[in-house]
Amino acid sequence: MPNLDARLQAALHLIQAETHADIGSDHAHLPIRLAQLGRITRGVIVEVNPGPLEHARVNVTRAGLTDRLEVRAGNGLAPLAPGEVQSASMTGMGAQTMLGILTRTTDRVPDALVLQPNDSPEPLRRWAQERGYHVAAEVLAPGFWRYPVLRLERQSGPDPAYAGLPEAAALRYGPLLLREGSGLLREQVAADIARLTPLAAPGRAAEHDLHVAQSAAAWLSGSGK
């Protein structure tokens, strides 16, 4: 069985579906493990780069899962048919790259998404609010840095996860992560305040970012509740 690092382990635990697509899968370790554990019945692996595409095919064959996992060449969600999968995952990309994939083929975006960006997930949370997706689960995974992993589900109405929270802080750090208040998140907020304080000046972006981090710190300390 393939070994998964903490961020992919977090993604794995947020995925449970009959049909699932892993976009930009690279080595295909995540969908292989999902199939081996019975967390998905059928999977589609999408990879645009020839080298990783061949690597994925070899790994699926070695795992004996060619009857359950199909490897397709293509960019983003384009190789999928509308409604073909119940959920999709994207890991190890920048948030803007993920946004590009989600907005290029809107008719192929499934009802559930598991996203692990390598930078701030704030643009993805804003997209989710605009497109009718709620934050169903969030994890902060340790590693080279603190990796956010989100599960988004298509739902009607406003997302209740944000109710009662400072909105800017919830979008930046995650509404469910703020409510949980884990040690990892507290470390991240404290590190942001330390980094932004000497950079903040009136009118600069760092000033706004510092206020957001301070708002998150106030919530976590209890004074913002």
C-alpha cells in the first residue's frame, strides 16, 4: 500500500463516495489508497503531464486496480462527463490553480470537493460562498508548513459555518478551524502576527492582513466570542 504524508492522509479521511475523481494526481497514491480501503468504489485519475500520467498508470497496474481506477490524460475536470463523479479532490496545487480548474468547466464540478492548496485557501472559501458550497470539514495538517484541507459540499442557503464569526478571519483561517482552535492554528495566527507587525503601515496590504490575524487571535482567546 502506498504511504501517504499527513496532508494526503487528511484528504483521504475527508473522502467517501461511490465515484470520485482525483485531479492532478501525480503518482496516484491517494486514489489507490482510497480504493484499497473501500472509501471509493470507482475512481478517475486525471493528469495533464506525460511523466506523472505514465507514473500513475504504472502504479494503478501494480496495485491491481485497473478495473476500479481509470487514468485519463487531460487538464482539470475537462476529461470528466457532467455528473460522472460524486466528488473530486485536488491536492498539492496553488489555490489560484484550483480556482482556474473549477471555473473553466463549471458543468463538471461535482457536489463534493476535497481541496488541499499549498497556499492560502481564502480564495477557495470565497468561491464556495459564491457558488453555493458549504464548508463541511476542515483539517490543518502538519508538514513543511501547515497544510489546510477542506471538504466543500453543495448546499442551499448561507453557510452556517460562518455564523457568529469575524468574517474576514473565518475566510482567511477557516470557520471550522477557528471554532476548533487547535494548537496548529494558534501557532499559524501567532506567526502571522509576528511576521506582519513590522510590515504593517497605513494603506499597506500588510495592515489589513495584520488586523485579520489579530481578529482571529481575539476569537481564539475568547475575547472575540
